[in-house]
Amino acid sequence: MLQIRLAVSLALSFVVAATTTTGCSSDEDTHPDQPLEDDSIEDGAGDGEADDGVGDDCRARVITLQASGGPNWWGLPDYSGAGVSTALLIDGFVYLVDAADGIAGKWGDAGLNGSPNAEKLQQLRAAFITHMHTDHISGLPVLMAQGTNPAQPGAGGPLPVYGPFSVEDTGPAPPGAPPGAGGGTRSGVEEFFAQLQQALSVDLRADPRSFLTPINITLPESVEGEASSATPYPAMDPFVVYEDENVLVTATLVNHFYPSFAYRFDTEFGSVTISGDTARDTNGNLERLARGSDYLLLEVILDDEEFGVSFLDDLYGPPPHGTAAQAFRERFSAIHVDSKETGDVADDSEVDTLILHHLVPPPADPETRQKYIEDARLGFSGRVEVARDLDEYCLD
Ligand SMILES: [Zn+2]
Ligand SMILES: [Zn+2]
């Protein structure tokens, strides 16, 4: 299996060599070497059954720090942060995908504060942002100002944060989109942090570039002319974003808004693909990226009036819905994977295990949790999991 991965690595290295800047890291980009000590990691910190079998000897694990997608905080009785954040813990180093509201608390709950230096996030090697929706990036200000900031003595840096590039013309707003969603510019991660750094300058007390390096991902030349707000996910091969001694990270464009990325992490222990937000049809991009992964973390929405669970009903009350709510429903459905489609994505990707996360809505009872699983099994005969916050899955 390692041979296969190395072959993939070499092939992808060729792809990146043929591009301009795809954000490959250098030694200067990475955080100082301060791995978590093995005995500091609290196995089974989550409340999920998926923690079973993840022992102290697991050297590479996926931690679903936050497993829900986009719910409104005022509607949740046990609110402790909403949105999606995922950590990969590989030989004591952490790689983060997205950073939602509440991530600081989940970080500690997952046992990632276990080392003497962990409060400075020195074991965090790199972060990857899938797209610029708030349920994926609301935690970034905390991560920067109160995590990596060297105003807190002992912090290292700089932390590379890879993510979407800026778009000057987002095109017209699609039907059902909120006001201001179209016809303007959209910040990439470099612009996002520049704006944030300016706004938080009183608190930061240091040049943020000394502790955090946002990097707008550059598309391979082969698709640079094809991808746009009008064609947000042209068919493409995965391309390399980042590589160090622990992991090779590749990416592709998916079907949400432009640009939205899915990421794949290949390690010597195994592989995991994280879909980001996307609709079912990605011109095969997600399936090409995920092909043969041990784990596919796939976003999902459950909108089944017959079953009695609907994100829109949660937001607006039961039908009949007004015109605006109906337009929102159609827009929302057009840019996410329906629960009944999740198994097809996993099957086409030939993955071992499908982990549903970014759950909209998060299951409020065992029956709803089971409904997610049964819908996935319509198209997939492999292992299916419904992630809870702080679940862990071992890669080796
Ligand atoms: Zn989302
Ligand atoms: Zn989104």
C-alpha cells in the first residue's frame, strides 16, 4: 500500500512541478518541531462509539473536532460551537482542516493541550481551509490571535494556513442566495488574514507574518483558464498543496461556490479525504481525489419531510414555505450532498469507510442517526459512520 502511495506521490509531484505556485511548503513555512508526547493524548475523548479501537499505539488518527455544518447557534439548546473542524494527528503533529466557532474548546477536549507547549499550538504544523463559509472559518480569529500569537511567550511560528484564493468577480447571485452574495469580490485566506490583522492590531502586538502565513492556493496551469465563478469545478486531476515528512496533501475543486476545495492526506499509515462542502456532481473531481482512501469524510444534509427532519423546517417552521424560504431550500440543496446520495459518492470513490460529518442537521436522536446510515447504505456496502464531535478514527 505504501508503494501505491509513493507512486501517487511521485505522479502528483510531477503535476506540481508543472505548475507555478501550488503552495508547497518549505522548511521555513512549517511550525517548529514540538510533537505532542504520546501519553499526553487522551484517547476516547469524544463521546462517539468510533473511539473504539483507537489506542495509545495509534500513530495517525482523524479527530472530528466538530462534526456539524452551519446550524444557527440560537437554535441549539446545548450549544458549544457549531460548524466543522477536523484534526489529523500524525506522530504527535496536528494538521487542521477548517476552524469553526468553538474550536478552542474542542481542541482541549480532544486532548491536544496535553504537552507542555501545546497551549502555544507548537505541534500544529499546517492548516487547510476548504472554503470561506462561516461554519468553516469562524474559529480562525481565535486560532490566530489567541493561539499562534507570539505575544504569548514561547509560541513558535509561522503556521502555514492554506486555503482559497481571492475572486474579483463572483458573478451574479444565484437564486436564493443572500443579499451581497454575487457581483463582487471574495477574499482568499491571504486577504482574510490581512483584514483580520488590521482589525486586531491592538491585540496582536507583533507582525502577524512572524507567526502565521496564509497562502492562497494556486490552481495548476492546466485548469487555471477553465475555472471561474461560472465554471467552478472543471474536471481536473488532484494537485499537490503541501508535503512534509509526515504527509502529502492534495486538493481538487468541488461543487459549492468558487473556489471550494476538497483535500486528501496520504501518510505512511493510511489516507483520508475530506470533501469540504460540495454537491454530489463534481465532474468526478472528488471521486478522483478520494479514490481508494481509507476514510472519506463527506458532508451531508438530511432534508426528508417524510421522515420529519428538515433543515429548512428547523429554520422556518413546517410547510408551507414562503417564496424566499423555498428559494433558500433549492439553493441549499443544489450545493450540498443529500443523505441519499452519500453512498453513491463513497462507492464511486472506492473508499473503505464513509464518515458522514458536517451534519445538517446534527442528529437529535438515535433514529435520525440511523436514518443517516440507512440513506448512505442505499449506495454503499462498506463501513458507514456518523461522526460526533471528538470522535477518533485510527489510520494505522
Ligand atoms: Zn458548511
Ligand atoms: Zn459551505
